[in-house]
Amino acid sequence: MGLPVSLEEIPESIGRPPVITYLLIGVNVTVYLVLSLAYQAFGFNSYDDVLKALGTYPSDILDPTKFYRVFTSMFLHANMLHLLGNMLFLYVFGRDVERVMGRARFLAFYIICGIIANIFNTLSVAVLPSSYLLSKVQEYILPWLIPSVGASGAISGVLGAYLILFPRARIIAIFYFFPILMTAEFYIFIWFLYQLIMGLTLWSSAGVAFWAHVGGFLGGMATLPIFVNKELLRLVRRYREFLKLYEVYM
């Protein structure tokens, strides 16, 4: 998938600054740096032990005593590349979604999308054969014993919301070092199609919970009406209508 590096933004005069988006990025980065560099201070022998202890396993959704790991796993990342990729997507798409929800609603929306993503991941492990969940190299490892980590499930929900809110927004994505201008709806559709295909075929990369991405995305689309601030959304639409008229007469 190409990386989104630029997107039309809602002006700061509409809605409040996206503090929660920046805060989530800060928390994710801080958690990774602290736990990956100073894991011994927290009683762990390695960073892998951190991921095993605080990542979420499919069965955690069904176990009230371990449900907390659904939340802790949202702020863990396997490595720096994993972290940077997720934070880029959150930065690009999260700001405008927060502006039309408000801070408290956006935070609740983000967490709920993460929970829905974990539910989908559990269902995929329970319903699909292991060959549809892991690479052939790890086909015989029990998927129930593999923890998942990362903010991508929650961020997938943000993409689902963005698709509905700003489908015609223009985005610049980098594909093999080449910048390409496209609409947000085209980019997000290609992104979702990729997640779905990888989840349904044997091509899935080991350690990537594609069904969590699918679930978070669908959860974001489904729950958007509950969290969107209709007054802020009305202001945004008026602003975009003004831009269209301005472009016509210029």
C-alpha cells in the first residue's frame, strides 16, 4: 500500500484543535520508547515479554479478567516501523475526524473501534482455518497463542469514518517513491480491498491481523452516526461548498 503523506485539512477555525489525535500519537510513541528501551525497569526480561504480557490474545475478549489487554495492546507496537506507519495514518486521517466529533467523542470512538477490531480478530480465529490467518511458515502454530498489538484496529475505524465524512477530499500518496494525487475514497477503497483480500487468501503476512483492520473499519462506519457532532459537520460541509463555488468563479 502507498503511504498517505498529504491531505486536505479542515481549517482550524472550524472545530477545536485535534488535541486527542496529537495526544494519542504522543502516548503511543512514549509507550513504545519507554517499554522497548527500559523493559527491565518494569520487570520484563525482553521487549518480546512485554508484548506477550500486554498484547491481546483472541480469547481475551471472552475473559473478563484479561479484557484489560484489549486496551493495553492498542498502545503497543512490534517495532519502530510498525509504530511510524500507524502514527502516520492516525495523523493524516485522525485530525479532521476529531474536528467533526469533538475531543471526548473522538476518544470514545477510537477506543470502541479498537474493541470492535479485536472482536473481529477473535471471530476470524474461531471461524476461519489457520491457513487463512497465518503464513504457510506458521500454519501449524495455534493462532489462539499469538498476541496482537498495535493501534491499527482503532485507526482503521478512523479511516472508515473519513470515507463517509470526506470521500472527495484530495490526498497525495507515495507509491514506490512516486507521489500520486487521488481522492480519499479511492485511496481508502484500495486500502480496504487490500485488507480484505489478504484476510481471505493464503497470502497473509505472519503477525498481521487483517481481520482486525476489516472489523475496525466496518465498526468505524457503523458507529460514526453516534459520535459525529452534527453542528460541526454542518459547518464543514458549508465550508467545502464555499470552496467549490470559489474554484468555479476563479
